[in-house]
Amino acid sequence: LKLYELEEELVDVGFFRINKSCLVNLKNVSSLRAEFDRRIKVTLINDEKLIVSRQFADNFKRRLGVKV
């Protein structure tokens, strides 16, 4: 499947697209940190760090219920 197809299938079970090449399970997010240029650094429960691109940042914050 293409990533956008996978995204459509997994959105209802807690996954969210954070950049052009990555989906993240929101249940595994342990912390968020604002970065330069409206990006967000996400730390997962396994200590992996990912970047939410500017393109997806506002929707990501809305999905988590964080003030935009």
C-alpha cells in the first residue's frame, strides 16, 4: 500500500501522519517539544525522536487537543 492508503486505514485506530514518510501511533507519544519554524519534535515511549513537519503540525496539535 501507499502511505496515504495506509494512513486512511489506520486513522481510526490512533495513527497520524507527521511528515511525508512517517505515520506515528499517538498512543506511543510520550512528549512534544516545539522546534524552530513551526515544527514539533515528538518523543515516543521507546525514546525514538521524530519531527512533525510544518505541513502536518497544525493538524497534529488539533488531533492531540493541544492549543494551536
